[in-house]
Amino acid sequence: MQRPGFWVLTVAAAILLLALVAGKGAAAGPTAGTSAAKTVSIVNFAFKPRTLTVNRGARVAFTNTANTAHTATKGDSFDTKRIAPGQTKSVQFNRRGTFAYHCKIHPFMKGKVVVE
């Protein structure tokens, strides 16, 4: 004969597991979670979001909403070249890893793409 406490624990464990699975994709702070929207906006002198997580093979569009030209550059890995105001350039990420990039024109501007 089973005890009633067993069923209470089983239901509580199931609810906890569902809550953990449901919250797994949530983003925290300025880091964006993996999503269908793979866009980094250049707003004034900052990349938004500063960190973007994508799946391997994803294309990330860098859209310049500022009123001056910018780049998104990671050494030999990728370089969008100059992105004029109102323009977008895309980069495809085929390797897993973390790609910290900057603007060649304004080196203090930094961002990161994490490829899972």
C-alpha cells in the first residue's frame, strides 16, 4: 500500500520540473537568449544586445540605427566593413564558440556572439 505523501512528492517534483523547463530559455540582464530574431542593433555607440546567443549556422544581421558609420569586427573571424547609417550587414556563424567583436572605427564599442 502506498502512502499519500508519495503522491504529494511526485506531483511537487513534476511541477518543479515543468517550471525549470519552462524557464530555461529566459534571458537575464542584457544577454539575449537564443531566438529567431538574430539581429544586433547599433544604437548610437553601443551594440544591442551586447551579447547574443545563437545556434551554429545562424546568420546575425548587424543593423546600424546610429547617425554615423560603424563596423562589427572579430579579427580574422569576420568583419562587416563599414555599415552606413540605416544599413544592415549579415554574418553567418558556422563554428561553435564565443566571438567577442568591436567596432574598428570606435574600438570602445564591444559585443559578443555566443554560438551553441
